[in-house]
Amino acid sequence: MTTLAVPALTVPGFAVPAQTNVGNSALNITIFAVFVAATLAIVVRASRRNATAADYYAGGRAFSGRQNGIAIAGDYLSAASFLGIAGAIALTGYDGFLYSIGFLVAWLVALLLVAELLRNTGRFTMADVLSFRLRQGPVRTAAAISTLVVSFFYLLAQMAGAGGLVSLLLGLDGKTAQSVVIALVGVIMIAYVLIGGMKGTTWVQIVKATLLIIGSIVMTVWVLGKFGFNLSHVLGAAVDNSPKAGEKILDPGLKYGKSNLTKVDFISLSLALVLGTAGLPHVLMRFYTVPSSKEARKSVEWAIWLIGLFYLLSLVMGYGAAALVGADAISSAPGKANSAAPLLAFALGGEILLGLISAIAFATILAVVAGLTITASASFAHDIYAQVVKKGDVTSAEEVSVARKTALVIGVIAILGGIFAKDQNIAFLVALAFAVAASANLPTILYSLFWKRFNTRGALWSLYGGLVSVVTLIVFSPVVSGKPADPKTGLSASMITDPSVDFHWFPLDNPGIVSIPLSFFLGWLGTVTSKEKPDERRFAEMEVRSLTGHGAEKAVVH
Amino acid sequence: MSHDARTDDAYVEVQRSPEFGELRRRFRSFVFPMTALFLAWYFLYVLLAAYAPGFMSHKLAGNINVGLVLGLGQFVSTFAITILYVRWADREFDPRAEALHTRLEEASR
């Protein structure tokens, strides 16, 4: 095992498209197929009872706190977390680790301020809580739009990532093959959602999260074992094998410390990460799949343990990849940073471990995409169709039927969007989703749970203000245009790669540092300038329900 | 969605009761300071990483530097706050919330 089994990647100028993959494509395809078949079987088994809205959206509210906590970890540890963080640590060292800490600490906001109160007051969606004591129509519509925007950007990032990942692992290169893979991901995801609903999707998440964590433990122990179970030696080897960064891979600043601007940008990103998680609609919806607020608390507790454990493993896997695969081999691989974890698996356990880890990554994308689709379809069917258009005058069966049709439409849009976005810089899509969640959703959630005087205008101003400011600032940021041209390729690193097109005036990549305080301010300003009196009775009901759990939705008994 | 006057009045009545005031006070006086604490600690860490790289790069043992130890400290504090909160909620919060819940169940009967 001393000679690393990645010769193909260390040969300079190695660029034959059909061979850029490592491992054995036939073996990888077989393992992928087994995974898909197994998860589909789980979905079909879980779907026997899926009649009512509570079944379809919330799995009958019958999951235990532990099961739901594992599923939350599954939702949260998307491909961006699994492949992205290990890769970021392998290439940018300490700054990648910093990134993972924001993702973890964020869960305390959910644990202390949001999960239980939300579970006690709402039924299926974030909008249920926001519109509880305010004017239904406008607030629900705004909350649903924000939910759809966050879910859509998140979905697009996952779909585009799937194309890149699978082309790397299966050796399917070329635009048509990638598009076929994205379409296939979409079709399998639609099958999960339509057949299994929330129950099926939750079980897929549980299985996937368990496998992901076991796989990561195996890789971590393996890496540590190669260095006498001494973390310091792993770090030393990572330094030795990072010719460009050297010692700096252990210190902060490699990625974000370049200038004062990048430092402010990093603080802005940290703000969005730590406040965004508790405003992600697909995470919030998970709190409704358990029977009580006590179980919601237990869900978050489990999620924190598992996510924390996973990021600790990622630290070792990331530096392990730098040590065993090497920074140069990773950055010249087709998936760049994203290929660090698969290449580490290959270096450790050869084709079989590579195939298994890649299949887990693939299952991750499928499951996260399915969860996002359920959230988006629930928001459209429950909030916009049933409550705003039909004013609540629909049967549960009709609502579910609309939700299923919506899921189909979202699936098709996700496939087309994923094919369109596959060559784009996708990392910013996830950052955008977190920024909207932190700017539009979280301030509005906190105000409506804790501030008696909060009213309809305040909610609309904080929701739309957060949403519009994030999107505007991103459009006029260097993410979209105006990054300096790469001397080698002559192309800009912005979304618009032509360096002569430059309409940016906002200096930061991450808008959170402006948009989050702005949205809190607008929520306050809208409230105090509106003459609307708070609905005392509804507020009493909301406050008493949120803390005591009286009148909270109960589990479905079959 | 039943909003008969009886339950609504019961909610207002409970909301104004001293027991509920006590429950809300206890809840807020645990979660608000705790939130302020972990956010302050997190941003202190982020600011140190951004503006005090020299301090963070100081080696403590082998290749383990201050930054790594403080970063792992964020994990420890997150786990510790989780344990503290869950224990507090089980012992202090839940019995009081359940008592009020039972009172409401009886009132709406």
C-alpha cells in the first residue's frame, strides 16, 4: 500500500477525456445500480400508506426523534458537504475547516430558538408559522416564494453537481452523457417523491446518512492508521505533499486571508452560514415528521452529534487526502476539489472503496434532491394552492394530488435547469440559498415567534426585503461579472466568463453582511410604520401553543 | 382549525397566568443568553482567524496549532451547549409546560 494507486492522475498533461476517471467504470456502475435498486425498494416498502397530506408531507409525523435526526443529518450532509468540505480542506487547509464550523454551530440556532416552537405551531411548512397570526394571503405567498427560491437554487446546485460527479466516476464525459446522467437523477428522484412521499424519502435519508458516516469512519481510521494514529503526523504529511501551500495549509488565511476584502467576505459568509441553517425550508419541514416538540428537540440533538462527528471526520479525510493523494493530483483531477474524497478512497481501498464511496455520494445527491422537491411541492400545494387560491377549501386528497403534480413539474424544471447550469460555477448557488434563508426567512421566523407587535407589513418587508437584496447584491457582485481574467485561459472566474463584461459594483461575493441586518431592520421598520394592531387572541394562541405544545398536530394513527 | 371562543379565551387566560409568565421567563432567560454566548464565541473565533493569523498559527505541539485547538473548541462548546440545553429542558422546562398543557386540555373539555 505504500505506492499510491493513482498513477493516471500524476502523469502531467494527462487529458484524454474518456480516461479521466479513476477506478473501474463497470464496477462503479454496478455499485450505483445496486444502490438505486435498494433505495427504490425501501421507498416502495415505505409507501404502503400515503393517503393524507400528513402522510405525504410529514411521513404521518410518526418518525422518532432519533430517526428524524439521522434523516436531518442526511439532508444536511449533501454532496456539497461530503465532497466539498473534504476537498476544501485538502486544497485550502484550515480555511476549509473554518467553513465546516459555521455549518455546525448554526444548529444551535435551530435547537434553542426554532425547532420546538415551530413544531408546536405549524402543520407542514414554514409559512404555516409565519402566517399564524398575520394576514394569511400576503404573508403565506411571500413565505412560499422565499421557500421556492431557496429550494430551487439548492436543487440546481445538487443537480449540476450530480452531472460532474458521475461523469468523473463513470468515465462518461462529454455534454450528452452528462445531460443523460442529470436526466436520470431527475427521473429517479421523481420516482422517490411520487412513490414514497416524505416517508419514503426519510427512509432513504436514514440509510444514506448511516452509510455516509460509516464510510467516513472507515476512511478516517484508515488514514489515521497509516500515520500511527497521530493527527500531527497526518498534518505533517499534508504539508509535505502540498508543494504550493506548504506550512500555510495548517494556518488560517490561505483562501480568505488574501486581502481586507476577502476577510470581510469571509465574515459575511460566516454570518450567512450560522444564521441560514435554521431558515432552510427543507430542514424546517423535517421538524413536522415527528410526533411532538420533545421529539423535535431530540431530532436536533441527534443531528448535532452526527453532523459534528462527520465534520471531525472530514478534517482527517481532507488533510488525509492532501497527505496521501497530494494537492497537485487533486487539483488536476476532472472534479478538482470535489474529487478529493473519492481519490482518497481510491488511494486507500482501491476500486471497491472508490465505488462504494462514490455510490454513497450519488445516493446523497438523489436523497437531498428528493427532500428539496417535497419541500417545494408542499409549499406550492399547501401554501399557494390550498390556502391562498382555494382559501383552505380543499380536501387533503386534492391537496396531495396537486403536490404530486407540482413535484413532477419541479422535477422536470430541475432536470432542465441542471443541464443548463452544469458548466456554471455552482458553489455560489448554495451560498445564495443560505444567504436568502438567513436574510429573508430567519428574521421573519424570529420576529413572529418572539415579538408580539410584529405585523403583516413587517413580515412582508423582511421577507421580500431579504430576498430582493440578496438577489440584487449577487447579480451586481463579482460572482456574476468582473472577476479578473485568468492569465492562462483569458477567461474570468465569474459566471459571465468574458472579462470585458463587468457591471459589478458590490465588492463582496457574499451579501449576508448587508442583507441580514437590512432584513432585520426592514422587519422592524415595516412593523412600527403600520397601523395594523396585533391580533391579541391569535398571538396568545401562538405563544401558548409554541411553549406548551397544546393543540399541536399529532401523529397520524393508522 | 377550530376557533371556538372557549379555547381562544382559554389561551388568553393561560397566557396571562403567572405560571405561563414564569414558563416564558425561564425559557427566554435560558435560550437568549445562551444564543448570545455561542454567537459571540463563534464570531470571536472567526475574527481571530481573519485578523490574527499569527496567533492562530502559533504551534502548540507538533503540527497542532492554536487555530486547530480553538476550532475543535467550537465543536466542544456546541456539543456542551446541546447537552446542557437538553438536560435543562428535560428537568426544568418540560414539567412546567406539561402542567399548563394539561390545564388547557381540561379547560377545553
